[in-house]
Amino acid sequence: MRKWWENAVIYQVYPRSFQDSDNDGIGDLQGIINRLPYIKKLGADVIWLNPVYRSPDRDNGYDVSDYEDIQPVFGNMQVFDTLLAKAHQLGIKLVMDLVVNHSSDQQKWFVESKKSQDNPYHDYYIWVDGKPGKLPNNWGSYFSGPAWTYDQKLGQYYMHLFAKEQPELNWRNPDMRQAVYKMMRWWLDKGIDGFRMDSIGLLDKPDGYPDAPNPGHALYADAQPIVADGKRLDSYLKEMNQEVLSKYDVVSIGEMIGSKLEDAKRYTGRDNHELDMIFQFEHVTLTPNPDKRLGKWNDAPVKLTDLKKSLSRWQTGLNQTGWNSLYWNNHDQPRAVSRFGNDSEKYRVISAKMLALTLHLLKGTPYIYQGEELGMTNCHYTDISQYQDLESVNAFSELVNQEKIVDQATMLKYLAAMSRDNARTPMQWDTSTNAGFSQGTPWMAVNPNYQTINAADQVNDPDSVFGFYQQLIKLRHSSDLVVYGDYQELDPADDQVFAYRREYQGQKLLVISNFTTDTLKRDYGQTGADQLVISNYHDDQLVELRPYEAKAYLLNE
Ligand code: TEU
């Protein structure tokens, strides 16, 4: 049986940076309501909203202090209900972020948990006995420092894989799990259309919390390899599915950092009753720094052959059995056009369209991160004082100042390439003050390139990046071949062109994307008799591929 999300395109809204309606410099729910017609015009079917729950904002809302309340700077529950109703009136579904690998340290469960070892909420979190100065293991936090914080009063450490204000929830506790399910039902009963589940691959921690391998001898080891995809994870997901998800016609999307294809087959397996799809990280982690201590920090461009190999493996691996999420970027990743395309004045538009075409004609559910549809670029910061994201700021201080593993200039290059702040500059609506994002002082400076890159300039121009995304979404909506076709990669060793075929009930699609500034010749057997379905150039030269040219033919063979 077909599912509604199979031919859907999901638009990701990062509320802080989308649209401010009350001029406090921070985007809000009313701002999103005001911009619903824009999302409708683009043609997206679903909005995924990053967290809007009440939060002390240590990590921009990923530290939830009240799961059933709205962050006051974003609005209140009434405005949320209006957003949901108005989106539904327009035929747009709404998916919420669900942050239950950890909560805020201000959340009532943690406040209770800390009171005493016999408090009923104590076991909602992961505590181990210990002594000050002697950490339970070598795990580091994603945001620098150790993954443990000592509580003097209890004589225990609590675990946090992210900031110390984000304690890990204890999934081994059935009461805690039931409390989470109850909260999920509360939102689903309101009528929301699903959840994107934050860090869900990390829920199950290994027995005894053993040390993680630390090949590069970093100050703290990367815990992910031994935490991700824990042995009890499938049973938690099945229970959640049975108790909650299966009772509603909704979509479930797991954020699974570190998950392998074999894991994803279980999580998204059609008859496995866990999740509908996952965000896997393979294609956005293809260039780890050779110095393991530097983790994700580097500025090496990805090799096209590696990118093709990875995406192709997932395409064929989940074909028929599971389902892929398709994304180039999100609120944690650099901007697609800056990372995989070319954000120079000359090639930005053409390469942004090329990337869009490459991704949107794959099999799976495509995600568009706000501003991607305009070809928004990285922020190109050159000074550490410009950064706000705690991951970037902490990494700089730890790696440059404390550990002295990398010099300042090099780390600034790495941050410019990889920092999460690249994705978080405000949405560029028009050429007015602050790009039309806010009349107040934006919480984060607008990228000065808004004078040339903005929505107003593009929404009525079929030739714009926005117009191209509109075309791609329409194409998906009208084509079972695009939604359900099998995938076959062509010429895996070609390091300049990404070409693939799709096939469904005798219909065949040929997709060709030039990832370079060179003019190339490639012959995949396309002829004048084939129908050019979409292209980012105005005319077609069949075998000649101009810089960043991308096109798809319906084959007549
Ligand atoms: O991210 C989880 C995650 O593992 C990484 O993407 C991480 O944020 C980091 O960028 C690794 O370099 C999710 C959210 O998407 C992220 O915004 C949150 O900060 C994080 O969880 C904690 O909730």
C-alpha cells in the first residue's frame, strides 16, 4: 500500500532564522504563518519544524525544558494551533522535531532526578557513582569536553553526549519511555503529522559504558562508534511504534548519525514496524580529518566518486525494502551550493539547480532546507567572534587554545567550511533592511549577499533557483517513475559527472549532472528521440555538457 509521504517533498523550517513578526530579532511562529503562502507556492507538501518547545536555548531549542509548551520568543500554544490549522487548510502537513535522547537540565524530570538517588525520577537519566576528577570513561561530548558531569550532592556523574545542560534520558527505564510516549500522543492528538526524531540512533548506551576506541589519542574519545545503533535500539523503536506511531497516519523520521546501511534496512524496513525513514550521515561525512582528534573539522572538498558511491549504495540498498531521506544540507550542515556546488557569482545559480536536480530525481523523500531553494550560501566568516554556535565556539577554544592541535588560521578555514552557523543566517526574503527577516536587530547577522540572493527576486521568475525547485516538485508529484523507479548508477569511476537511470514499469529516466566548470562530452545513448524532461540550460546539446549542466531524459528505447 502506498504511503502519503512517498511522493512528498519536505521543507525544513529553522524557526529562529525564518521570519520575525514582532521585531525582536528572532524568527517566530507568526512569522511562519505569514510565510505559509511562500511554502505553498514552492509546492512543498510538508513542513518539518525544528524545536519550538520551551527551552533555555543552550543549543537553540535542542534542550527542551517543557515538552508541552512553546518557547515564548516563538509565540504560544494558541499561535501554534493557528499555524497547524492554517498549514492544514493549505494542504501542508506539519512534522515536529522530537528531542528525547536528552532533555534540558531545567526539565522537571531532571530537576527531580537530581534531588536524591531515591527520587522516582532519578532513573529517568543516566547516573553512575563516582568521585570528582575520575570520569566514568573516556567519552567526549559532541560539543567538546567530557560526556559526564559530576554532581557533588549525589556523588554521581550524569551522562550527556551533547552539552552538559543536555542530560541523556535513560531509555532502559520503562516509566521514562511511557512518559515520552504519552507526550508524543499528546502532540499527535493535536493533529500534527509526524516527528523527526533527534539523535534517535543514540538512545541505547552499551552495558557498563566501556571506553571508546581513541585511535588519534584525543583528549576525549568519540563515543559514537560504540553508542550508535545499540543492541536494544530496535526494541525501543518497535515499542514506540506499537504504542504510539502505529495508531496514527503519520510519518516518522529518525536522525541516525553513524548508522550503516544494514542498520537502516531494519529501521526503515517495510514490515519491521520501526520508522518510515532515517537521516543517515554517510554522504555528509565523507571527508573526516585524517588527524582523528579534529573529527569533522576540515575543509577538504568531497570527491565526486565517493559521493556517488555512497548515495548509490543507499539507493540500491534500500530499494523495495526500506526508504531513503534525500538531503544535501540542514541546520547542522554547511549550505549545499557552497559545499557540493560552486557559490561564485558565475556558477552559483547553475550549480544550485544542478544539485537540486541530482537529488530530487533520486528515489526517496527529498528535503529542502530553508533558503536552499534560493541558492543561499555559506556565511564565509573570517573571525571567531562572528560565530555563535556552541559546537563551533567550543571546538575552536578546545582545539586551538587548550589543546593547540591546530593553528587559528587553519581552524578558521575549517569553521568556514563546516560550521553549523553557515546554515543559520536569517532567511533572505527581499532587499529591504535585514533582508526582510526582521526590523529589529537579528539574533544572527544576515548574509550581506541578500541584495542579490533573495526570495522576492525569484518567486515570479521561472528561470530562478526557486523556479527550478518548483519544477522538480511538480515533476515528482506527477511521476511514479520519479517516486518509485529502481535506480542504477552509470559510470561509477567518472569523477566529473554523476549519471544514473531510473526505471519503473517500462518507463526509463536518464539523469546526467556535470559537477565541474568544464565542458565535457558524455554519451549514455541519449538521442534526439528522447524527451528532455528538465534541464538547467535553455537548449540541449545531447552529448555536450556545459559547466554544471544537469538534465533528465525520458528515454524512448
Ligand atoms: O544533531 C545530532 C548530531 O549528532 C549532529 O549533527 C551534531 O549536532 C553535530 O552537528 C555534530 O557535529 C541533533 C540536532 O540536529 C542538532 O542541532 C543538535 O545540536 C543535537 O542533535 C543535539 O540535540
